[in-house]
Amino acid sequence: EAQVTQNPRYLITVTGKKLTVTCSQNMNHEYMSWYRQDPGLGLRQIYYSMNVEVTDKGDVPEGYKVSRKEKRNFPLILESPSPNQTSLYFCASSFTGDGGFFGPQHFGDGTRLSIL
Amino acid sequence: QKEVEQNSGPLSVPEGAIASLNCTYSDRGSQSFFWYRQYSGKSPELIMFIYSNGDKEDGRFTAQLNKASQYVSLLIRDSQPSDSATYLCAVRGGMSNTGKLIFGQGTTLQVKP
């Protein structure tokens, strides 16, 4: 089954304790992205990756890191989490075609993070 | 001006009716247009995408795109209570073309039995 898998689904932690949210896709997609969703602010892109070893900032990158060492994995790292990073996080992936074409993005089930 | 605008609703329709959801976007260079359905606390689920002007039908869903007016809509025929959700319009491409999806705030649809 084609899917984007995120772990953990839920996490409650404390300020300053480093955490990693994993994301893996089995569709051989080149493009992967992280979003956060907050009430009243909608879905906002944190980081994205066009392919292996190619990552770039989205709209709200502060406080986050990513890496793309393998095509299927795109982990999101919070080095020193703070309460304002409490949110619902989604990983997504899509194929890319010629001429800058991007296919539809498929989303993981989400990770609800609470930073106390 | 927001990049992608939707009426937040709620839009309430009786079961069996046609629900019409609308979205406008600001970047004339946008290339791809998507409708996602999202139930509370769940992930966005892709239901339609459209790349060219005109209509695209898939089952009970029809997406309509008018690039000249920078307008995209979603029609849901024979609405069912299970269609009650938030519908997110998303736009991709445009001047920067980083592949980023730009989402509207979403329209809440309520289908009443």
C-alpha cells in the first residue's frame, strides 16, 4: 500500500529536550515536505526537499532542522523544542516530473506534539 | 491579500443537495490546483486535482478551474452526512515554484440528514 508513515503519532515532552519525528514514504517520490497546522493559521510549510541531499526552508523554519540522506526518509528535528512548537505536524510527498511539474502531495497521518 | 482565499463557512446543505465550495488565488503563475478533505484531527486527504481550465469530474465531485478569473471551485453532488468535513483548497507552482502547496484556511461543510 502506497503511504507516508510518520512516527510518533503523539508526543508530550518538555522544553529543551531534543526530539525527532520520522517520516518515510514508499512511493519513490522525489519531493517531500513538512507542514504544521495551527488553529486560525492553517497549514504552513516548514521545510521541503526536492531530492536526496537537497533541502530548503519553507515559511516557518525557525527552530527546526531536516535531513534527506535517503530518498524515502525525511526526518524533522527539533533541537531545543519550545511551547510555541506545540502543533499538529504533517509530512507529505509527491513525484516530480519534467519542467518543474509536481504531482499531488500525499500526506501522512500526522504527529501531534505538545511541548510543556 | 491572502494567497489562497476560501470562505470559512460553515456551509450547510441538506442531504442529497449540491454543495458548492469556492476558492480564489492571487498568483497568476499557479499551475496546479488541489482540493483536500480534512476531518477534525486527521490528515488532509486528496479528493481532486486539476491543472487545466474547465471542469474535471470524478464520481460525485467536480472541480472547476478558471485561470483568467483566478478561481477554482469544487462541487459535491448528492451530498452525504459523511461529506461533512473541512475542505482545503491548495495551489501549487507560481513564481517561485518550489513545489510548496499554499493552502486556504478551509471551508467547513455540514451536510444535514
